[in-house]
Amino acid sequence: MAATATLSSKFQISIPKVIRDEQHWEAGQEFVFIPKGAGVLVMPVPELEELAGIAKGASKANFRDRKDRY
């Protein structure tokens, strides 16, 4: 059975313990909410140290920047 939660009158949701434990989420951690159709994707915001080297080996050719957008 899927873990569920109820939205409170203050628009708060408690994340079920089984999910927090599985994802290793802790109190005070920051999250981003990404709308996806009728739902929302919830992801932790990565620490800066976790992003170091993420684009290692990426090609700088054919990149887009804001000047080529409408």
C-alpha cells in the first residue's frame, strides 16, 4: 500500500516516516516543488558540494543561452 498524507488547514503535509527513512530526508532540509501535470514532484535541493563536477566532460559546443530565446 502506498504511503499517504492529508493536507492540513494550514496547508501543511507531514511526510510519512517510511518515505523519510527510505529517502534519508531530515528535518530542516530544503525542498523544491515542480508541477507535473495534475501532480507535483518534490525533490530535495542539493548542497553545493554535491554539484561539484556534475558537468565534467560536457561539451561546450552548441550551447544555448538567453539570447537565442524569444
